[in-house]
Amino acid sequence: MLGAQRLMGRKRRLDRHERVMVTELDSDGIGLAEADGFKLRVRGALPGEQVSVRVLRRRRKQLEGQAEVLWQPHVDRVPPPCPWTARCGACVLQHLAPASQRDLKRAHLAALLAAEGVVGPARWLPDVTGPVTGYRHKARLGVRCVPGRGALIGFREPASSRVADVDACRILAPAVGEHLADLKRLIGSLDTAAAVPQLEMACGDDDAAIVLRHLEPLSATDRERLLQHAAKSGWQLYLQPGGPETVHRLWPEHGSEYLHYGLPEFDLRFAFHPLDFIQINPAVNRRMVSLAVDLLSPRTTDRVLDLFCGIGNFTLPLASRAAAVTGVEGSAELVLRAQDNAMANAAALGGSSVKFVVADLYAGDFDVRTLPAADLLLLDPPRSGAENIARDIASMAPRRVVYVSCHPATLARDARLFAEGGYMLTTAGILDMFPHTAHVESIAVFEPG
Ligand SMILES: C[S@@+](CC[C@H](N)C(=O)[O-])C[C@H]1O[C@@H](n2cnc3c(N)ncnc32)[C@H](O)[C@@H]1O
């Protein structure tokens, strides 16, 4: 009896409409409201909006729903630029004007800093912006074969792990994003279509590559179909039959296996493999690197440390200004690429010393005192941040720290640790690396207080 009552209560709460006021966005870009004493997550709604929500599911003590009628829309609400917005969960903020998206991201970072008790920043930088469509030069897309519908390729559906059914993507670089329908037809035509779970796309300034993961060997006909399509599209085509070490190029047969992007302000050109980490938004990357170098302001006598350096994206621009730069990176493969990039760009680096070191900066026994002494420090960690570096900042004693962050919660935590070590947050800003999505990229400066 009790079970039946519970079930009825649960049903009553689902598939009905609630009129609510959305108070804020969560870190996934979903509106938050309250209904019936329950927290309600509302897709498609913005802070300050009064909306009717269709309640679709309950997860633990939380209801989830979709905004259906807007009684009081946000003043900066705009029509979503993408026609597949209802099917694809990647761009959760595209119904808000880009400047307001950035205002929300800045407010989110400020709130996280305040919640950690961090004082500052005294100065907010102007947002670093770039194009809001066609900006994404690197992405992993899901692939799924659906009987009767062929192959689907895209990001995931809202609140689901299912691959979204779209024919184009407005945020991907047009060289690939405008050709998803072709790619769907190609993959749907393969004998092994059902064994293709994902593909990765990577674009350089002038070239593009696709890496196709396949869980079964390709037939001779499949290889031929792929070769013909690659030759027609001009994309480099890589196959990945197993782990990352199995990636190999199918087309073209000859020539460099690398893509390239430039940082013209520094007269630098970087080579990277399609699976290497690169900053996904080249326009924002150019401005971000320039800003980071300005904020750090190396003197010609300075020694600089660039932690989590990847292929040398910040290391080489810094080397063109400072006496010596050491880049530290966990991936030996990326360090090799960084060394090659340093050699290929030797002319732009003048006589500066550039070194790269492989080290696991998250290892429990990692000791910052093993790092070379530095006057200035640049950090660009993954989402988990740089807790151990922030905790030991006093023993490193740099004159200034520039921290580039892809996760505001860990930046806020690390800002508190920096403060405990005597380094104050003086300056911060939003980098619009991922327009329309909930991702918040930011930059912060710390100096001894
Ligand atoms: C956000 S990326 C930044 C890369 C580079 N600064 C750039 O601008 O292209 C973070 C980097 O941290 C590296 N990384 C991840 N875990 C690491 C670890 N445990 N120790 C050192 N580096 C690590 C990744 O390989 C990646 O290159």
C-alpha cells in the first residue's frame, strides 16, 4: 500500500507543469528553481525568468524539467543560432546574448571566489572574446548506428548519453561542422558502421583531420570508401583500431603527420598531432597568450616556469621575452612535440634558453622544490587545478603568478591556498573560449601581498 502511494506521489510530480521563477544557473548552465519544496532544474531557462516547466524526471531529491512557456523572459534572451538546439545538449546558453553569457560566467567565478573567502580581485579585465560560431577546432564526437536511420554523429542529447541527431554543428570549425551530414552518410555506408563509437576532429589554421575509432577490423571496401571520401574532402584521415598508440594515418599516404597553428604576434608556428592537447579556440588562444605574457611582463633577465605546458603554447611566447623558460608537462609525447616546436621556432626565440621537463605534477610525492627556481610562474592546469603548487607557493616565491583555468571551482580553491601562502588575487578575467556552453575559462593574477 505504502509502495503504491509512493508511486502515485512520484507520478504526480512528473509530467505536469509548474510555473516557477528561476533564480540562478548551476555549473552545467541549467536554471534552478523551487517547486513543491523540491529543487527543480530547468533546461532552457535563465536567471530572473518566470517560466512554465514540464517536469520530466526526478533524480534523488531533485526534479528536472524543460522550460515550455516564458512568462517573463530575460532581457538578453535571443533566438538560438542553432536549429538543433532542442536535440543537442552541447550549447546550453545559446538562447542568451554572448555578452550576457560572459556576465553570468564572471558572476559565477566571483561567487565561487567569495564562497572560498578570497579577497579580490581588485581589477576585472575586459573579457577576452572571439567568434561565437565556428570556433571549435578540436572535439570528440559520438557516433551511433540506428537501424533505419543510419549513423548519427554529434555531441550528446540534453541530459542523456545518447548521440544527438544533427546534420551540422554551428560551433565546430566549418571545415568539419558544416559537413556532418556527409560524414553521417559515409559512416552509415560502412560494413563496420556499428563498430564505430566515436570520431575526433582537429583543425589547424589551414588543415583538418578526422580520427575514426573502430572496434572491429575494417573491410577492404570500407577502407576504399574512406580513402575516396578523404581524398575528396581534403581532411587527413586517421584510424584508431585500439588505444591511442594504435592511431595511424590512412590518407594522405605521404607528407607531414602534423597540423599547424600560428601565433603571429610572436612569429611562432606550432605543429601538433590530431590527438594532442591544443586550446580549442584559436582566436581566443591568440588573445589569451598575448594577455598572459603581458600580465606576467617578463624582463629580459627573468627565469620563467610554465607548468602544464602541453606543446609549448605559452612556453615559446614567454621565451621570446624572458632569459630562460622551463615548461613542465606530464605527457612525454607532448614534451617531445614541445621540443620540436622550440627547435623549429629557434629564430623567433633569439638566444633565450628553453627547456622542457616531463613530470607528474599531481603525484602525491611531487615536491615543488625539484622545479628550477623562477621569477615568474605560469600555470594552466586541467580541471582538477593545481592544489599542490598553490599550497607550496611560498617556497617557490615567484614575483608574480598567472593562472589560466578551465574550471572556476578549482581556481577559487587554489586562490584561497595562494592567499594562505601570502599571494593575493589582484586581477581576473573571463576568456570566452567556449561560447554558448557552460564551460568557464578564466585567467587570474596572484602577487605577494
Ligand atoms: C589545459 S592543458 C594546457 C596545455 C598548454 N598550456 C596549452 O596552452 O596548450 C593542461 C595540460 O596539463 C597536462 N597534464 C595533465 N595531467 C598532468 C600531470 N599530472 N602532470 C603534468 N601535466 C599534466 C596535460 O597533458 C595538458 O597538456
